[in-house]
Amino acid sequence: ALLDVPSSLDNLLKRLDKEGYNVGKYASDPNSSGESLVAALSVLCENAVIAGGFERMQSAVEVRMERARGGDPTVAETLARPGGGLGGAVVKGADVTFDDLENM
């Protein structure tokens, strides 16, 4: 049997919400989709996005959402949902140097 990652992620986040964990708006947003989260994470793993640093990451996801709304068949359709189907999720992070990582 194959693991259905988007569905598993969706179920996990909804269960965490029921158990009192803060999952933001994900569980209450009818447009939320595990498939959208996986699609957004895939964008964030692209070398060009990583090389652009943290500041480029959120905009890269937003560009894909716009392309999905425009009907681009190379982008996950669920990103065309309101909010990209991300349940309010946004990219959070910071650019760090190798030295910063060494000192953590």
C-alpha cells in the first residue's frame, strides 16, 4: 500500500486541532488541503527558491498560487483555492550563515 501524504497530513493536522494543538486556521478553513501544503513545500524545495533566500520563499509560493488561479496545468490545482488552500499557513524563517548554524 502506498502512503497518501496529502491526505495523511490533512488528517494529522485536523486531529492535532481536535486534541488542542494550535494549527492556525487549517482545521476550520474549508479550503485547506494537504495537497496544497505538499505543493507549497515542493516549491520551497526548489534550488532556485532556496538560493533566493528566505525573503523569496513566500513570494515564490504566491506566484504559484497566482499561476494556479490562471489555470496553469503545471501547478497543483488546489493552490487556486482561496488562500491557496493553505489554511492560513505562511512561510516563516530567516537566512543564516554556515557560521550561525555552527553556533546553534
